[in-house]
Amino acid sequence: MKKFIYLANFIFILFILNIPSVENVDRSNFKTCEQSSFCRRQRKYKPDRSPFEVDLNSMKIVKNGHLRFLLFSTLKSHIKFKLEIFTLEHNSLRVKINELNPIRKRYEVKYSLDGEPKLV
């Protein structure tokens, strides 16, 4: 038992001694946030207000367990979206957002699921 404790302590000490070697990474090989437009854009984002709003007056019950709303951008008011919410088995929701009048219809993969989920 003592040998096991000594071995564990030895491995722990070796691990601690190797930590400073991790600091020897050449940081010039990696971008900083100032150099990445994606990072700057995400840090600039203000989460207190969403750029999208749902028009609650447009709510339509398509069938039991399927709701449809209009969603519009507060930044670009001419772009409208169709928001669909499906209530599924096992306390799940399916949310689909597509443009209301797209130039080309969005491609939807038919065989990604083993059959369509059942609405509740």
C-alpha cells in the first residue's frame, strides 16, 4: 500500500513539474480576438435585445400541436420569416424558421430521421 502511495505522489509531482512546459506555446501561431472578425462581431453583440420580433397577431394553429407565426427583423423590416413550432412526443419541441417568400426554397433532408416525428 505504501508503494502505491509513493508511486501516486511521484506521478503527481511529475505532472506538476510538466505544467510550465504548457506555457511554452508560440502564441504568434494563433489569432487573437482582434484579428478575427467573427470573434469581434460576437463580442460586440448585445444580448439584452434580440434583432427579431414575433408578430403574435399572426399566430395560426395549423393542426393540433403545430403553430405558425410571422417573425420579422427589427434591423431589416422588409425581411419576414415563417416561424413554426411543433410539439412532439417525449416533451420535445421542433422549431423551424424559414424565409416567408424565399428566392429558392430551403433544402430539407427527408431521410435524416427514421420517419417524421409524431405530433402530440
